[in-house]
Amino acid sequence: MRDSLTANEYDIKAEGLGKTFGPVEALRGVDLSVKKGEFYTLFGPNGAGKTTFIKILSTLAKPSSGSLTIAGRDAVKDPDGVRGVTGVVSHDPFLYENLSAFENIRFFGAMYGVLDADVRAAELIDRVGLGKRTHDLVRTFSRGMKQRLAVARAIVHNPSILLLDEPYTGLDQHGAGVFGEMLTMLKSDRRTILMTTHNIDEGLDRSDRVGILAGGRMVYESRREGLDREAFREIYLSKVERS
């Protein structure tokens, strides 16, 4: 079924993607495709190559081999085009601590050429539940609040694709719960979402499909539907131990 899909039904398509750092192979021939509107969670332990993969998808790094298209654009030949249709959230919120929430989002909106950046900033800050802190400095925010504001930053230009690299890192139980609700909201927007994580409980909940990256290779892939949590945990541990 998957192979019968035409190319334009994929928002992310990596084929034989490799990345080396000197003698170290961070990625080894990764094949991964994500359909439009799909929520794909890529699991893997620390050092599996997940962050390297996200950096390549977001054009912060170039692959050493293979090909990558994002929303039909060649990620190597058209990096500016890829950046225009993607938003990125990682464990680092990439916000200016000495600016307010509003000033941060308005700034990033202006950088992307968003019309009425002031209106867009106010709208998004309210949408991520920070309306009462609109004009407070980011340095006064909790870790969870910064991650919510980072989501507003990532979607200020209304990208069709959202890349999430270990977004739960450092969040307490309450912060993780609030962030999870936000992911549900983002999924309802029909954006294409690819999230990396090593946390099975957080990663399975909203996924349409899941994969496991270990030792720089794709070692497992499945639809989420009908996949038992404990069964997947056993699969994950066995695949990681063999890598």
C-alpha cells in the first residue's frame, strides 16, 4: 500500500540517507517516508542518530549520501524553500531570554516575512496558553512555558511540516502533560509531524506510524493502530540491544 502512493503524497521522503563525521557513521542508509498530514514518531536511544536526522531534515546539516525531499523540494538544492515550509522544536527552545514572549514571536514572524506579525504573535501566544504572560520576559518562564512558546515560534509562518526533536526533554510531569495536549492541537491542524524521542509512553499516544532508529539505521517500522504498548516496548528493547 505504501509503495503504491505517488511521490506528491509524501511530505518527507529520505532514501539511503547517510551522514559521516570523519570515521563515524551517524546515519547509515536511512529510508523513511512520511505522508501528508501524518504524525510519525521516530524512537531511538541516545546516540542513535535522531538529532542528526532532524538537522538534515531542517537543512542545518547536509547528508553525506542519499537523497531527501521535503514537500517536494530537494533539501540540498533548495534549503531556503525547505525552511519556508518547516518548523522545528527541539530541547532548546531557541528564544531570546531578555525579550518578552510577544517580542520573540513578533521578531520571528518578521524574519519569515509574516504579514501583520503583531496580530499573528498575539494570536499564537494565546493559542499556546500563554496569553496572560504575553509581555513578560522569557527568562521568567518555566521550562514548560518556554517549550510552549517555542511551538508558537515554530509555527509563526504556518509551516505545513513540523519537526520535533526530543521536545519533552527537561519537562516535569505537568509540563509534559500540557505539551502533549498541544501536540494533539497541532495534529488536529493536519500538519505533517515528525517527532523523535526515546520515551515510549510519550511517543506512542498521537502517532499514526512509528519507527525505530538504532545505530544510525532504521531497524523497525509499523502503523500505530493495533500496536500494543507493552509489545512495542519489548520490540524496542530487543532492536536497540541488537544494534
